[in-house]
Amino acid sequence: MDYSLIISRLGQQVREKRTNRGLTQAQLADLAGLTRQKVIAVEKGTLSVAMVAYARVLGALDCEFAVIPAVLPTLEELADLFE
């Protein structure tokens, strides 16, 4: 599986957790000790974001990484890869 799709999915999950908790990007950034721009990059799945930024965001959301078997990409995810 393409690593960019994995990072994209992680960013989407971070965004969902943040919005489900009623937090703005600025509030999450403050909790994680990051800039709002870094939180935006995490949520977009920007490939240059360091793993420590993901860890800080997930820690601020009281979440952690879990390694699970990959699932096949959806048609929408495949289309996004070719944009």
C-alpha cells in the first residue's frame, strides 16, 4: 500500500477526533504544543511532518497509534492519489 495513503488516513482520523471533541485547530495546537500550521499539515497528511508531531497531536487527543492490517483503498482515496 502507498505510504502517502496511510498518512492521509491518519490525518483524516486526527481531524475526526478533533472535531468530535469540539476542538478548533488552534486549541489542539495549544494542547499539543505545536503551531496551528503544523496541526493543519498533520490533518492534510503532509508527508514532511515528523512523527513526533503526530505523536504530540495524538497525545493531546488522548489517543495513540495502533498497528493494524491495511485495508484496500476506496475509489475516492485512489482518485485523490492521482490529483
